[in-house]
Amino acid sequence: MNKLEVPYSNLNLFQTCFTHKSYCNENFDFPYDNERLEILGDSVLSLITVDFIFNTYPDFPEGKIAKIKSHVVSETILAEIASYLGLSNCLIMGKGEIETGGAFKSGNLANLMEAFLGAFYLDSGLEVVRIWFTQYIEKYVIDTRKSVGQRDTKTRLQEFSQKKYKSLPEYILISETGPDHDKIFTVSVKIANFKAIGMGKSKRIAEKDAALKLWNIFNPDKNRNGN
């Protein structure tokens, strides 16, 4: 806890926030997992994020605030922040979850981040949590602000395909390789006789990679930096 520079008084709260339900399922003498704190932390996270966007960008309309917030509080971003903070090193899991790489699963990390915020809020209050956590979301808010309003590559490719070929792009999962905690997905996308293959650590990322590659086939001279 001291490494996180987080003030605390109730260690039981934080022990609970680090306890995955799999541990409780295997240890009946410890009945409290972090799921209740996760729900609370989700609301704390949303409020802190919207508050920061609202006050940093007073000219942003409701829709733009909502889009940025949606991205910043996503599983991917929360897991990245939790990993950066080293929260997974403290995650208490059952043997089965440990063996399947539970400490590296983005869902577990994102849930842990929310549970941690819930415990922190109960222990120190909203203002302390807001000041501490804003430093970690600021970068993501700024980065997302730059891209909000731009259509992602999958959307552009779909609109192009509908207009030119009167059909939708066809995405096919080719393979999943690697252990559960470190899978690599390979996906193909096809429009008419044109095809591209993408890879990524999730099916969604692989589809985006494939869409960008196919988009660049149709638009070789345009900006290749897709979202």
C-alpha cells in the first residue's frame, strides 16, 4: 500500500478488494470477495472521470464527454492502469484461477482496479481518491480527446463496402494460439475479392488490425494510422 502512496486506515477493506471470488470458493472461512467493492468503485470511477473531463474541457458537449468517458473507463484502460500500479501482485486468487493466469486477465485486472477505488473511497473519501486517481487517467483522457469524432477503421471500411459493393465486410476467426492468459487471435476480413489478415491479443484487436490492412489496400495513399 505504501508503494502506491495511498493513505489508509482500514486494512480489512483493502484485503477484501484484493480477494478474487475464486479464493472464497476454495476457502469457505473467508466469505468476502471484491465484487461488492467493484460495483461501488465503478461509480466512483465514472464520477471522477466525468468530473475531470467536464472541468478540463468546458466547451465539450454531452456526447463528446460520454465518448471519452466510455473509452477511459473501458476494461483495456483499467487493466493497463492496474498493471502499471502493480495491483495484480496483491491479487488473492484460488489455485484454479492462478493456474489459468488469472493475474494477467484483463477482466480480473479491470475489476480489481474498480474494487480498489471502492475500498479507497470508503476509507479516505471521494476528494482524496479523486486527487490520487486523476493523475493516472489524465493521459488517457487527453489521448482519447484527440481521436473522438474520428470514425474508426472498421466503421470506415464498412461504409466503403456498403457504398461500393453493396455488402458488409466478412470477418472470420482463423485461429487462437497460446495459453489462456496470453492468447494471439488471427482474423481475416474480406470484401469482394480483396482480403487481409490481422492479429492481436483479442478478437476485437485482430479485427481492427485486419480492417486497417484492408482499408490501406483500398486507400494506399491515405493516412495509415487507423484507430
